[in-house]
Amino acid sequence: MILFVIVAVLCIILGLVMIFKPEEYYTMTQSWKHNERTDPSETYLKRTRAAGVVLTVGVSVLLILFLYTGLK
């Protein structure tokens, strides 16, 4: 149970980074693939933010359900 909560919190943090700092997420995950310094496209930023919302909301709902059903 505690491992699930830890992983869920880490996923929520990752989702929040994707929403509020997509440029940093790009630096962590994609920038090493390019020799020259390039900035992420607007499409990449929008899709990363959308994925962050899905991840944050989805994991939050799962965490709430897990904690709610686990406490009964």
C-alpha cells in the first residue's frame, strides 16, 4: 500500500512538472537526442501539458479511490 502511494505521488509531481514546466520536461527527456540546442515546438508544449493534465487527474483519482476503499 505504501509503495502505491509513493509511486502515485511521484506521478502526480511528474504530471505537475509537465503542466507548469514543459520546457524542463523537454530538457530532461528529449534534449539529449539533439546535437544542437533546440527549443521544443508549440505543439510539443501543448501536448505535454495535455498529457500532464491526464496523468495528474488520472493518478489522483486512482489514489483517492485506493485510499478510500483501503480505509474501509
